[in-house]
Amino acid sequence: MIKALKNMKAAFSGTMMKITPGMITCEEFDKIIVDYYDDNLSAKQRRTFERHLKICPHCQDYIKAYNESRKLGALSMEEIYNDDLPEDMPEELLQAILETVKEKP
Ligand SMILES: [Zn+2]
């Protein structure tokens, strides 16, 4: 999935929009997408981000793929909890893994 995302990014790099005042390019959009989801953008940056998303079909597709990959990431995290642990795993190791998982946002 990550690889697919990278390929998609490469495909999009040729579709940069012309810079107009108050607008961001697809490249800038891509840079702040993580901050957008982590809620690290100012209100102004958020508006700019959303404005670009509204008018740019490429980034609409991109964000869809981005959301899907986030969902997949969450899914595989659940699988770690539910299925993927060998039964004979030492309790200490299990705890260490659970701690590591917890630390991630
Ligand atoms: Zn775009």
C-alpha cells in the first residue's frame, strides 16, 4: 500500500497547479497533509488546505488513498492485538510490544 501511495505521488508530481495568491500547490498540499490530520495547522492553513482539496481532483483522489492506507494501518494494528501473537510468546515480550503499540498515535 505504501508503495502504491508512492507511485501515485510520482504520477501526481506532473500535475502541479499554478500558484495563485492564497493557494498552495499539490506539492505543498502533500507536505501538510500529515499536519492536517494531526491537527497541527493554523486555522488559515486549514482553510487553504481545504480550499485546495475542493478544487483539485488529484488531491481528492490522493487523500482518499491516504485515508485508506491509514485505515489499513489501523487494521493491521488490530491484527497485532488479536491474531498474530504466537501462543508461546513470553509475557515480557508481549508487554514490550503492547507498550510500543500504545506509544504510537
Ligand atoms: Zn492538488
